[in-house]
Amino acid sequence: MASSTAPSAEQIQIVADQVQVHKFGGSSLADGFCYRRVARIVTEYGGASDLVVVSAAGDTTNRILAIIDAHQQAQATGDGTGIAQVLLNQLKKYQQGLIEDLLTGDRCAEILAQSNHDFARWQAWLDGKEIIERRAELLSYGELWSARLLSALLQQQGFQADYIDARTFLTADDAPEPHIRVDSSRRALLEIIAPRAGTRFVVTGFICADPDGNSLILGRNGSDYSATLIGSLIDAKQVTIWKDVAGVYSADPRKVKRVSSLASLDWQEAEELARLGSPVLHPRTFQPVNRERMVIAVRSSLKVENQQTRIGQYSDAEPQGKVLTGLGEVVLFRVDMNNAHLVEQIEALELTPLISWNEIPQQHAFYAYHQNHLDYMERWLEQLEPADRDAITPLSGYSMIALVGHRIKECAHYQTFAEELKTQTLRHFSVAPEQNSAVAILEQKLDNGLLNRVHSQLFNYRRSLGVLVVGRGNIGSAWLALFRRLRERINEQMDVRIIGILNSKRMWFDYAGLELTDWEQSFEQLARPYELSKLIPELANAPYDELVMLDLTDAVAVAQLYPSFFANGVHIISANKRGGSAEEGQYNEIRTIQHEYKREWYYNTTVGAGLPLNYALNDLRNSGDEIRSISGIFSGTMSWLFENFTPEVKFSDLVRDAKQRGLTEPDPREDLSCQDIVRKMLILAREIGLKLDWQDIDVESLLPEHLSELPLDEFMQRLDEIDTDMAALYEDAQRTGKVPRLLASFARQDDESVRARVGIEYIPEGDMLANLIPGENIFVIYTDWYHEMPLVISGPGAGKEVTAGGVQSDLNQLLSRLSHKDS
């Protein structure tokens, strides 16, 4: 527990300039995984002296309330404490399970001892051996346990941390909403934190104390309020509220499909949005804020990479409608205006109506309230004199739709909103006095179809595609450069944004889209460790109409996750051959899941780099032709090697040069063993409907067996060991005036079986196959239509630029397909 020392004026100023506040709710601390995620967030995204305000973990507060209610019920009925005892045992198991999951050694023993001491007090209260009259005293334990455990976890991870029970500094006078004693609370807090720069303090939210030390609670959304209150006490520049949503959207994403995230909101816009029933933050959260200095950032603790919404002093912004919000049910209270005293009473209520208006001819005043406030209003009505109650009539069956923004009536959104509402049956429509919302009361229940239609008209919706780039090597880097150059043309079809760049260990990710200028430097600064299997399920919640993953790797692990990508709504573009050439069972699973979830899979670059080979084969088959055989030089790498191979050049030197140029696979043995060509053969054969698997192909490898299992670095050092055999091969071919080339072929047999082979063949020096441009592929295709003279497709078959171009061609095909589907 933190101790206090009087701070100097300089220390106080440092606190104001450098310390920020972070707040995490109960759902962010629900289990051990969540605690570790919060610890990572505060250490990676916060400063070393920042304050962290926490709520009770998970459903702890509800559990405590259930124990209190069960205990009171038992006392009233004399039935003993059986249910309360069971609930208390469950709470203890949950809390101590968190401790044992997160902590080890002496630190675990210490926190468990403190926990046992706390639960011994609870047990004494339950057994009637200790009197705890204040419900707030019992409720305070939830936040205390969270703060104590999170600070211990941070200490265990090697960070300087401590926890603060807010009751030691946050003093208030008791009231339904406690009145904070600001000066004394500020002084007490600064005495604790100012002398200990470099310490992350974890502070209990939701609770404070009266001057006598009795526990008080801050009420609804008390932890959010605690965070901004503590921020105001230290004059912090920023308070970050970490929630399970990524800030504020142009509409509720649970009701409207095509929403966009908002980078900023003005204080008045945020308060109006909360008042109208879209409580990203409760209005009370804004009360203590120094609006000229502080910014509140709303971010997602579940998806840290998402765009945040910053709430601050932006009142000089242009007029704009920002958020469409609605309530499915509202209740109107019609008041007889002749009863002036009653009108005064309802307007004096702490509960502000969503909207109110007068209808003078009928002598009625109307007040609209959220359906959730009906109980409050009914209790108020019960306290009125009978004559006054008779002058108020509740009216149900209404709904509300509103547009929130700055100087709302001056913006074009207002005109569009008003025009759209003309098709509805309106009870009332008006603009708020502060000009930050236009509110309509409808004589019907609000349905999501209307919200979607109005939102689409307001915000000129364009379909969007989020792109996840897996692999930032030669091909990935080349494609990102190409995308930057073509971005304006690409975005003519859809709003296309790169949302993530991943290598095997780290990712740079942001749902709002990555800025690709100097992206390599940004990656080094902003990328963090990740697990692809855990990222994939989160992608389904991305704020895009469509998602595509570009697999620009040669990784088996990525290809094995294709079914998971498809099942989570992600299309795939592959330069990776591992999926299309997988064992037959795995390949069939990929295809089955792809078709079940109706996702697209493009992989033209897996064979022939940028050549339109797969497109040509599909066109032939779709036109009614039948492909009989394909042969040729399928590897641009091997083409480059053999076209440059002469008796004067060592083959090993050529392999090293090709690897340096980015022409080989990351491990050149994939090329030399012919495994890369076998994968291409499998992909082509399956593309034209043939059943072909690994064991069906006769393979002649160029890789000596004793070099196949070495670490890559050692293999590259011993590469010269292949030179003797390769020189002998060349000499053997030269004896008959030929040159060696690595050819592949497969053909459909009369019995529908497939004959397939890859290996060295001796080609006459004047033959077309012996005189390709180094790196060129050639595919000789015989079909029912092309049976006398084959169809020949040739061109560059290796290189990062041509492969990147092929990936872009696949992306263009996907965009065309998605645009056609949408129309």
C-alpha cells in the first residue's frame, strides 16, 4: 500500500505535465488472460508514472450484491446463511483463483494471505461476529482486490508499481451522489504520488470515503467518473477510458452494418450523445473535467490497435452531423399546462428528458424519457397529490431517432436527415437549444432497417475492404510499394485500407488503416508480438464490409489456418503454395470451408508469378474445352539458374546470386529438391479437375540427401558440395550437343489416371526450351481444341516485382467480384 510524503511544487508540476490516467472496467479484468492483457496495455501504451483506475473484476460487484441480499433475506426470515455462504465461497474461489493464476512464489503467498484476511472478515460478518452496516464498505472490496492484484502482477513482471485505496485520499460528503472535497482530496493524492516518480499506481475506482473514513460509493458509472475526477485532481492532460468497444462510431454497430469510427468528438457532442441514450460514457464522467486542458480518449482494451475516439475542445470545427442514434422505445408524459406548479416540478427533476415541447393550442406540455427511466418516473408520480397525478398522462408506443453533431442545423447532414424523416409518422421534430442535435419522436417503434437506411443516406456509404498483409519480405515489400503507387486507382472501386502488416513474430495493426509512408520504420516502432490463431477470430468484428488476407509467405503454419480465415469471413489471396498443394485431405478441407462460407480464394501467383495462367485455364474449361496435358519449365528460379549455367560458372555461385536477388524460395532447397515445382504441379492439376497427390509424381531431385536436413546457414556454407555433380550433368548433356533443363509435365491418361514427372531432361541447344530468357517460365498446354498446335504461355516466372504484380492482379479480380456481388 502506498505511503505519503509532502510533494514539492516542482513535483506537482511534473505530475500535471507527465502523468496520465487509464481506466479499466470489470470486463477488462474478468480472468487471468484479461489481467495480463491490461498489464501489457499499461506498460506498452502508458507512461511509467501513469495512474491506472480499476473496477471490480468481472461480475464481482454483482456477486457481492447477491451475497448482501441473501444475507438480508436470511436475517429477515431466520433461515440461516446457507445461500449467502455458498455465494461467499464461490466469490472467494473466483478471487483466489485469479491470484493463483497470475502470481507465483512469495508474492502469491503474500496476496493470498491478504485475501484470506479479507474473507475472514466477510465470514465474521456473515456469522454475526462483526457488524458491517454500510453496503458501501462491502462493495469496496471488489475494487480493492482488483487494484491489489494488478499492482502485484506488474511488480512480478519487473515494473515499479503499487496500489492506492482511493478512500485514503478521495474525501466526500455523503449524498445520493457524494460531493467531493476537491482541495483536500487533491492534496492527499499528490502527497502519495508526486514523490514517487516512475511508479505506476493502481487506484480503486467507484469508491471514496467521508471525513470520518466511512466508505462511500460514487454511483452509476462510478469508475469512469473516478478516472476523470482523479485526472482533474492532478490536472492531467489525458484520461484514457479502455472499454470493450473502439471508441465512438457513426451509429451503433450492433444495429447498423456499415458504420465508421470517429476520430474526435467535442465535449458538447459527447454529452449530448450520452444524454440521448448512447452511453459510451455516462454524462457524469464529464463533470470534473478541465475542458480547456484535458482530453478523454476512448479505446478498446480488446482491440488495442483500433482507432480511438478523442473527446476534447473541438468546438471550432466545421458544422457536421457525426452520430446517428436511436431508442426503440420512449415514453411521453403529457402534462396539463394549466397546472403551472406541476410543470415546475417535472422541470425541476434531476432526470433530464430526451426532449420536451409545448403544444399551446391543446394546452399540453410533453416530456420524452427513455423506457429505462419509466420506473423513476412512476416512483415520482406516486409521490404527487391525486389532482396532480390526474394532470399527467403517460403515453407509450413511441421511439426516437436523433442526429448528433456540431452546429447541426448549419450542415448538409441536417437537410438529408429532415428529408428522410418526411416519410415517417412524426410526433415531434426539433433541434436542441445548444444546436448539437436534431431529435425526432416517431409514432412507431424504431426498427434497424430505418436506422440503416438513414445512416446510408447521411454518410454516403462506400463499400470497404480491409487488407491484412501476412509477410513483409521481398514480395510483401514490393506489393506494398505497388499498392501505394496504385492506391488512388484501387480506391475507385472500393475503400481499400491496409489494416495490418505481419511477419512471423510481430504485427503492426490498426483497424483505421495504416499510413504506409516510411512503413518499415513505423513497423519497427509500433509492431508488437502476436499469435495469428488468436487474431483471426477478432477479424470478424472489423469495421469493414469485406476482409482479405494476403499470404505472401512460404509458411505451412499460415496455410494451415486458411479454414479459420474463411470461417471468420476473410477472403484469401495466396502467393504461398502450401495451401493449394497441401495433402489431399487438408486441401479438401480448405475447399470445403471456403465454399461453405462463400469466400474467394485467388492464387494465380503460386504458378507462373505474374502470368495469367490460372485465368487462362479457367477460361478454357468454362468455354467447354478439356485440358489433356501441361508441360514445360514451371520454375522461374530453375530457369534462371540453368539459362545462366555454363562450364565456366559454378552452380553454387548461381544459387547464392539468385537468393540474393530474391529469385529463390527463402530456403533454396525448396527449389533444388523440386518440391516447389511439385507444389505448382499439384495446384495446376487440381485447378483443371485432376486428382493428383504428392505420391503420384515422379521426382528427380538436384539436392544431395546429406544436405537436406542441415540448418539453412550451414547448408548455404556447404553449397559448393553440389558443384561436382552439376558439372558432370552439364558435361554429359554436352556430349550429344544438348543442355540440361529442369522440366515438369503431367498428362491425363485414357483411364483418367494422371502421369506426372519432374526432373532433368537434355534439350537440343536450338530448341525453344533451351533458349528462354533467364527466369522465364513456359507452359505448353494441349487440349481438345489445341491438340495439333499447343497453347503456349510464357513470360517471367520469378522475381518480387512480377509476383507483386500478380498479387495486385488477384486483388483487382477480387474487387471486381465483390463490386459485382454488391450490385
